[in-house]
Amino acid sequence: MHDYKNIRNDLINELETFLVGPRNEDEILGAKIRPMALYLTGKLVPLGATSDVVNEKENAIETHVEISEEEIDEQLKTRKIFRPSSMGISFKLKKLVPIEVEANWATYEGEEHRREIHQEKWKVDLQKETREYLTNSNNSKIGKVRYAITYRNELYHVSIFLVNSLKRDEYPEQSEVMFQCQLKVDVPTECLGRFTSKADSYHLQEELLYRDKKEIAIGHGVGVDWMENGQNTNIYSTWMPRYELPSVEHRRIDNESFFMKELSEMSSKQLSSKLSIIPYAFKSWLKDQKKIVATLPNYLKNEAVKNINQVERIIKRLEKGIQLVTKNEQSLEYLAFQFANKAMVLQRAYSKVAHIYRSEKKRVKPELTGEWRLFQLIFLLMNIAGISNDQHEDRKIVDLIWFPTGGGKTEAYLGVAAYTMAYRRLLAPDQVDKYAGVTVFMRYTLRLLTTQQFQRAAALICAAEMLRQHNPKQLGMEPFSIGLWIGGDSSPNLFSDAIEKLEQIRNGEEVKIGNPMQLLHCPWCGTELTHKQYEITSRYQKIYCSNKKCQFKHGIPVYTVDEAIYQKLPTLLIGTVDKIAQLPWKREMHELFGNKNLYSVEYGFKYSSTKSRGYSSINRLKPPELIIQDELHLISGPLGSLTGLYEVAIDLLTRHNGIPAKVIASTATISGAEEQIKALYGRSMMQFPLAIQKANDNFVSEELPTDKKHGRYYIGICAPGVSNKIQAIHLYSAYSTITRGQSKFKVDSYYTMLGYFNTVKELAGMMTTFKDEIISRLNMLDPNETFNHDLTIEELTSRKKAHEIPQLLNRMEKTMNEDGVLDGVLATNMISVGVDVDRLGTMIVQGQPKTTSEYIQATSRVGRQYPGLVLVLLNSMRSRDISHFERFRAYHQSLYRHVETMSVTPFAKGSLHKGLTGAFIGYIRQTLMKVNPEQSPSNVLNLKEELENSILTFVERAKDANEESIDNEIQELMKWWTSTAEKYIDQKLAYRKSEYVKYHLLKGFNEKGKIEEARPAMMSLRNVEGAIELEVLKS
């Protein structure tokens, strides 16, 4: 077994010797190796020197010319983005006291480039006027140390610089460059001040929660770190600043475990005794928190009290949930809770069985050992009342799960889904029209994430269906099922499309669009599913498992064709958020919300104004009762704004007797969630878990010290004056050489490099660089070719076809000893959500991502199983990246504090222009059946009273999101619709144009209509940020 933490730490140190140097303390590089080319960063060149450096013999004129004190001052004021001649650190003091300063650097002398070490130390009395210290180690006059002091806001701001004091107008010599430069300062801890943001007074919650995360130093052209050492604090510069982000550990209550199987077998009395431990411990923790809050200054205490009030509400909801599920053994809440525990433990066990068979081709017995993490169980229990009683006040609250990536959010909301599905069945198991239909609607933003979570959710549905088969009297005759609803590019819309695609697959052709084979393995046993297991006719879709011992050999309850989904109305519908843009275009979408009136045991449900053979009449079904929105932080910007408009329609379509569906959202990174949720759903929200006075303490989890458990290590790398491309060549080459050429570092978790890029353009450039420059540098670093320099690199971007992504994810799972293992995967933000490959340990981030949220999400993809390493290549040509480099530790030690507020403005002018037509007409089309058929828009003229009611309902729901002005927009929209209907009343006006339709109400954006009255409506919510062309006008 490898000691991964020590391997990672040694790997970081080895990287530093490659990028900063030295490879050894007394190194002599030889005439052929130039230190300027060998080492990437840590260098100071003479002022005015160009970026190139020559050898001694090539440039023997005007050597060692010093610059004056005035020129040094000017240099410090106007530091260029080119190769730096100075570096420094700043800190604050409450009073001027003596400090100790140390400067270190090296030079490479002579033709053989022999390394010479230079070190100077001083005890500096800051009250003296002298502001320059000339270093004179080993007869070198190359370096000078300067300091400056300013006084403001009752603190002394001290800046100390190390300067290359030589002046050069052109190429400097190698010996005139300072390498491995470092400043160290020793300061009495009690005298240190801290850097604070101007925004602190406006963001008091952040000030409260992160008050112990102090920033006491800032770098200038270099990173900076600090460490308390007795009564003093050591502040030191570093060219590779680093911070280990502590891991979050789930808390236990007095070593209690909440095993799902155990809970599912308890009597109500036993269950009450077991679960009551939780609120008791929660209240005890809260009591301790209140004691701490009492000691805080008033301005922070007021903020903490708000959090206390919220936590007290959470505890009340938790207690109510426990009361309901432990009432008695005949209560529906008790039975649904038992079902949820049984389904979840089976899902967990058989998912593991399937995974082992997929990866090792080994059959193992399921182990029913699944247990709830504390936050998952609390989240389920606090939602019991709002799910069970649609009149309960909790029904209208959006519950937000906020937990770091990989912490188990999916299990938490799957638990609530299992309870919801069971409770609906238990209410009336003998009446199909009371329990059937879509019960849970799970939505994601990315197709990649949707298909991955689909596999996981399918295992839960298989577990639920197995339980139903054993007890159909209690859970109904209609099977539990799941549908994947993600659009024609990924899965087919019609049975006829699916039949055609399956035929292509049988003939050995590659299907790039609309592949019905979205489920590649049985979710229950892991057996591979080929085209032979997919049976699709003009009337149904079925998927069989070929394993004769599998519970689902007669059929897996999964649907991947839209037509089958509309027909079968799967219990759990999982799809992309942008599918809701189809409301005005797809006539049948109302059926997903329960509008069915005919039922066949064999073929499912149907909506028709006439009777059909083989179908019996039923009452309208209930609409979905639970909406789950994963990765809420992605529902922002233009996508979020348009989604907010369509959510008005979705909210109304899910109402049953005027009661909306329960909404649950989850995220690992969010700020300003109240405003975002209000704009999206028109509702208030409650976050769980919630910290009261310290960000890393929220009862259900705690931050572990890094000496107890490894965290994810972030390393900043920046070479001022060097292009991002050159930086990348140095880093990728060094990393490849270390992890492949040295056996100590050849471990699987650090083998495959995962590269993150902000744009496809940057990524494409690096793919080319790998083929050319990186191989050349590998030849230099590893001349004996101890490993294959021809690296295998793949990309994970939107340029990949839908069918290629699962194949690539499978390759990413291959270990370093398997054929086809990847040396590197270069990805854009597609990697940020849903890519869970446990073996990946290293990510190289090319340039600081645009948002902290994206940064956290992306870098959380590595270090799941073993200690993670994130190498952040910061672009020295971008001031924002430089700022992150200079404040690397401060930024990372309070990383979640910097998460940006999400902007969602569904009722802004631009959003209304793009989205209101589709959202409103879609709502009307899906609720009023007289205008539902394709050629029925003119029927709007006969629906005056119904329309007035629908308009009023739509406007009132929009006002829940604080929107008062939409009424006029709706009235103008109706005026256009009715006038167009009147004009073409005799021409069979349709909704969309086609080869056979001349008169149509709607058209796509950037689509030319056949009549001038046609208005544009969104067909998808993807790529809603249009590009504009800028023209520079000369005055």
C-alpha cells in the first residue's frame, strides 16, 4: 500500500526543484544547460533587460552596472509585466518594532554554470530612516533589499523588496540573473495587523463565519505564506505558494450509526428511541454555539442570531418528521419511511455489485450495510411533513442542500424521492389514477451529468420495483419506472427514430445522434447491455438484462425514448432543464403533468377525446409532487433568467388543487441563494446544513486538521513575464518526467494528468503544444528516454459527440497498468459537474477560472479517493491571475467566502424578449386543450373566460418573484395572438412552420417565418448568450 500523502508531498517538492531549482544544492549544470532555460520561475533579471539571456562569452560588454537608489524607487513603482527585477512582501504592524529580515538567492557563475548561494540577514529597526540595505555576499553587489512604511487606518503598512540592482539595456548574462530568490521576515505576532476587505462591513455573514481566517501578508510579484513560531510569525515569499484545503468529515453522534436496513426493520417505538438521539444532540450543539455567540461583538452577534433562528426552525422540522414516522406502525408516514430505507439500502448494495462486475467481471453477493450520513437523514426527516401533507407550510419552501462536492448530496435527495414515491402509492394502491404518473421530476443542466446520475437513479428505481413486486397490494400494480428525457441529440423522440437507430447499430454503424442505448449496463447486476437487449417496436420500448439470474431479466423499468416516456409516465423523470423550452412546441407535454384519461396495463396511458380499444377510462392523474434541481449554481446568468420565466409555467402545471410541487435544490457552491431562489421559483428557501458562527462547524460535519486527514493541496505557479504557453510546457513536461521517469512517483492516482481550460480555444492550442514542444522538452529532461515521450492525450469538451463521452469516461477509469490508459485528459468546464473518476489525483488548471464557484467545482474532481493535487498555472499577463498568485494562501484558506452571488433576472427586458412568448404560450397550450392541437391557435378566439383566468394565474405567480410589471407584457402578447388568429382564421393557423404549413404563430430565433406576424420562441435554453460583432469606429 502506497503512502499517498508522503508521495504527494515529495512530488510537490520534486516539482519545485524542476521549476524553481536547484536540482541539488551544489549543482554544476555544465556548459550546455542554461539555468535561464532550465528553470521556469524564481528569477530576478537586471532592470531593462530583455526576456532573453545569453551566455557569458556571447555578451561580455558592460557587465555588473548598478542602478541608483532613485532608479530602484521608480522600478518598484512601475513594475512591468515583463521579466521582473524585483519582488516583495507587505504586512501591517500595530506599532513599529524591530524585525528580522533574511534575503536568499543564487547565481550561476562561469561557463560551467556553477551555483553560488547568497544569503544576508539583518535585524531591522523600523523606526530608523535608512530604507536600503545593500547585500554583499560572496563579493556580489547584485542584490539590494529595500523597505517602505506608510501609516493609515491606525496601522503601519510595511513593504520589503528584494531588487536586482543591475541595469541592462539588452541581453543580460546568466551570472547577472538572481535565481531561487526568497525573502523571509520574522515579526512579533502580537504586533501584526491584518488585511481586511472594504466589503466586510457589507457582508457581515462572511465576516462572522470566516473571522478566524486572517490575511496577514501580501506578495508583490511573488506568492507569500506565513507560520506562527512561538511568539513570532515567520512571513516568507514563495514562487510556488500552496494551501492544503482541509477535508470535511461527517460527524457522528456518540459513535451512533444509522444503518438503513436496521431502521427499516424497527418498530415505531424502537425507531422513536433511535431517531430522538438526533434532535437531542442537535440542541446540545446549539446550546454550545449560543455561548460562543454571546461573546461576539454586537455587530457580529446580530448576524449569528439570524442563523440561530434558522437552525431552531430546522430542529422543529426535524422533530415533526420524527413524530410523523414514529406515530404508529399503520401510519403511511411510518410505512413510507421504512420503504425509503429498504429501497436506499438495496440501491447502495446493488450499485456496488454492478460496479464490481463492470470493472472486475466478478459476481459478488450484495452487502446490505448502507448507512445514512447524519445530514442525509436529517434532510429526509425535515422534509417528511411537507411531502406528506400538501397543506403544510413546508410545502412551499425550497429546501437547499449545501454541501461540498462528493459529500453525499445525491443520496440525500434520492432518499426524499424514495419516500415521496412510496407515500403516493400507499395513499391509494388500488386506484391507478390516484398513484400513477410522474411523481418526481429530477433536473440537471448538462447532458453529461444527467446520463451519469441516470445510472444511479435507475438503481433506486430497480430497488423500488423489486419491493413493489413483493408487495403489489400495498404498492400498486403499476411498476415503478424511470425515464431519461434529454433531447433528440442524445436520445430519440419517436419509436420510429429509435427503431432506425437500433438497426444502424445492428449493422455495425456508429450512431452519433439520438441513440436509444443510453443504459449500457444493467443497474442491478452490471451486465453489459447490447442492442440485443433493447426491444423497440412501433408501440413500446423494453430493455432486458441477459443475466438469467438477474431480478430484471424480464425487463428493466427504464425508458429512453420520448414517446415511451409520454406513454408510460415513469415514476421518476430525469432530464435536462432546457427541455422545458419545448412547452410551446410539443403538444403532448401536458401529459407529463398528469393530463391523461385512458389507461392500458400493457401500453400505459393516453390522452384522447375519443375512446381507444384496449384502454379504459380513468380520472386525471396527479402531477409531479417533487421537483429536484441539482447543481443550482449552474442555473444562473442568461440560462437562469430564462429558466425563471419557464418556471412560472412549470410551477402552475405541477399544481394539484392549487398546491404546487415541493422543490428541493442542491449545490456545493452558492452565494445569495435567497435572491436566486426567489427569482427562479417565487418562494422562500431554507438552507441545510447551516453554520452559526464559524464556517467549518455546522453540527453535521466538521473540518479535520490536515495532520489527521489529508485534504486537497492547491499549488500556485506563475512566472512573471513568461507566456502561459511556456509555463504550461515547463509544468506538463516536469510533471510527466517525475511521475513516469522516477519509480517512486509512478503511482496510479498521479499518473493521468487532468488539465482544465477556461476556453476551447486555449485547450486546442495545448493539444497542439503536446504534439510538438512538450515532447521536445521531455527529450531534454529525460535524454535516456526512461519512459515513452509520445503521450496519449484526449479532450473532454463540447466538441465531443454525445456517444463519445461515455467511452471517454470509461477510458479515464483505466489504471496505469492497463492497455489504453490515458496520460492526460484536457477538459473545459464539462469536467466541473458529474465526472466522478475516483482514481484521478492531479489537475492542472490553466489560468484562474472566471468564478470561484467554477474553480471549486472543477478542482473537486480530483482527490476523491487519494490525496488530491491541484496545480494552478496563473497567467502573468493577466492582473487578476497575478492578484490570485500574490494572495494565494489568503484566497484558498477562505475559499467558499469568495463564491460569487448568482445573477438571475427572469423579468428583465432581455429575458422577457427572449423567453416570455414561449413560456406563456407554452403554459396556455398545455393547460387549455382547445388550443393544444398543432393547428388550433385560432381557437384562442373562443376562450375568452378561460384565458382571463389563465392570464390572471400566470401574472399572480410571476408576482411571487417580486414582478409587478408583467401584466402589460402579457396583455400585449395576447393582443398579438388574437389579432394573428383573426387574420388567419380561415387558413388553419399552426404553431410551427413545416414543409406543409404556411401559416404559423411561432418561429425559432434566427429563423425566417413564412408570415410576418410569426414571433420567435426559444427551442432550447442552451447557448442563450448570443455573440455580437464589435466594430471600432475611428473618430
